[in-house]
Amino acid sequence: MELENLTKRYPGAADAAVDSVNMEIKAGELVIFVGPSGCGKSTTLKMINRLIEPTGGRIRIGGEDVTDMDSVKLRRKIGYAIQSSGLFPHMTVAQNIALVPRMVGWSKSKIKGRVEEMLDLVGLDPGEFRGRYPRQLSGGQQQRVGVARALAADPPVLLMDEPFGAVDPITRDHLQDELIRLQHELHKTIVFVTHDFDEAIKLGDRIAVLREHSHIAQFDTPEAILTNPADDFVSGFVGAGAALKRLNLTRVRDVEIRDYPTVTVDDPLQDIFDKLRSGKVNEILLLDKRGRPYKWLRRGDMMRARGSLARAGTLVHDTVTRDATLRDALEAVLTDNAGRVAVTGRRGAYEGVVDMQTLMNSVHELLEADRLDAMEHQHELEEQRHAQTLQAQEGGGTGEVPR
């Protein structure tokens, strides 16, 4: 995708809302627009699918100039997901997802299969959710359906305008992980608007930090922006604790995921009791009928609860996926206060555990890498100053180097 001098000027306004944006986005890349409120990031996004018509410049997608294409046809080729999902309340989940495929003339059988495929892709059971209405869904479930609808007609480009901004932090983390997983499978070209720099670091292949009028302050990888912000404006977005923010660049899948003793709610109570009493383990993880983490059971829980699983153990309040960041995992471990967090896969199925020691080792490695990078950078600066001093002396100067 190419944006060439893309501009939006509203009648009567002294300045352009978006002023001559030039940007090239590679196929299959997830690019984040981040910037202060009112800087024009959502306006720029909406000009790509012509929800807002540009007053100047060109838009090319796959080499094709779409600036003068019929705007309705263009929007059918571009997926669009917004905050609060934007689902039609009078339509079922299946009808919402089928909207664009039906408009472009897909057959009923093809649409039905696509609805099933999309619901499965975003981690919702088709049999359970296809006939529900949006009001019967949680906020996170609505956002998943919104993403499924945006992807239903298999568009090459997906635009996302603060899609996870209206949900609680835990749900937002899980939705972000889901998007990362989907992108690994689908390789769409995604442009994503957010005001949350931590979200930008976690999701983006590259981040465009935008000033007023969508002027680009820096357009680079998350790691490059964290370690080498272009100026004070970008540094303000990075904020304090850049080293810890780098935990958002490493995924749970990149560290050791350990096996952990498990039982299921269908196991005989005596077997569960014997496993806890055997002395080999101090704690086991109880899985529900779908293989999802349900409760942590410790020795003594069964005795205190008189052998009933309903009253035994501690509910699992938080989990992470393999696509979660180490920062997500660390927060979950610290919140749980027990030194570990369960890792889940598709539809929440249990896959293993990440513990505090593994996470702390990773933190120390990142901090040490940052320390070595800083030392190397300082050494390079000293060599440059030394070379400048020698050059000034050879040239007959005072040998003083400007600060």
C-alpha cells in the first residue's frame, strides 16, 4: 500500500487536518498509527477506504490507484473493524459476518461455510454463537465477531480503528493476542490506529508516530523506536522504563513453557486426592470438560472441602497465550501471587505453564543486553569525539570539539 501526499482539508479550516502524508506499507505488514488525540490518525485511516474522501494525494493498493475507484466497491475489498465492534444489533452473529460476502454475491453454501470458518478462527464455537444477537455477547466476544466480519470476504487489507479501546484491560490483552495469532495465520496487510503506545509496541511490525496533521515523527520498528527515538516528541511517547517496555517485544512462545501436573473434572475424586497426597507434587491444575484451566488444587484443599471439587481449590483468574508478551505473563504472575501462570491455546485449551523464574531470567537478559548496547553506544561516541579532536589538531585548530 502506498500513500502519496495524502491530504484532508476541511472547508473553513486554517490548516489541513492531514497534511501530505507519504508512506509505503509492505504486503502482510501490521503497521500502527499512534499519536496524540486530534493528530489525524483516524482521519488518515478512513481516507484509505474513502470513508473520508481525501482532498489531495493518491492511494495505491497492490499497485492499483484506488483514489478514483467507486468507494462502495473499494470498501468491500477492505476489511474494517472499529471500537465497540459496530455490529448490527438486529442481526445474528452469522448474519453480521455474512454481510459483505452476501453483498458481493457469494452462494449460500459458501457463506455458511465461511461463517463457520471465521467463528472458529476467532476462537468462538460456531454451534454456540452463530445464532446469538450482539446483546447476548460480552464486549470481548463482540470484538471477536467484529474482526470475523471484517475478514469474512478475505480482503487483502484490514483497517482497525482503536478496535480494543472499549473493553477491560484483561480482555484487551487476550484480543491483542488473538490478533497476533490471526496475523501469523493470515498475513494480511493491517493498518491499526491506537493511542496506547504499549499496544503499538506489542502488535506492530512497524509504528508510525504521528504529530499534528499526521506529520510522521518516526516510522520504524518497535525495537528501533524504543532504543533510538528520533526526538523529544517520540521520547515522550516511549516514556519511562524503555527497557521494561521491551518485554512487549518478546512472546511467551520464545521462552520455556513447562509441563504441569493436571487432572480433569471428569477424573474420579479418589484419583485426584491420591495424586495430591502422593508427595510428588504440591499443586495440580484442574481442567474443565473442554480442557481449559479451571482451578489450582493444593494439598489439603480436598480435605477442607470434604472431597468436593465444587468447594475445593482456587479459581484460575488469568491465563496467557503463546502469543502473549512477557509483560502480560509477568503481570499475570504478579497478580496471581503464586509464581506461575497457565498458558492456553485455541479456545482456551491448556498447553503448559510459565513460572516467575523463567520470566525473571528473561528480564535480566533484556536489561543486560540494554546495558551492553548503552556501553557500545557510549564507546562509539567517545571514538567519534577522539577522531574529531585529532582532525581539529591536524587542521591547526584549537582541538576543542563543539558540545
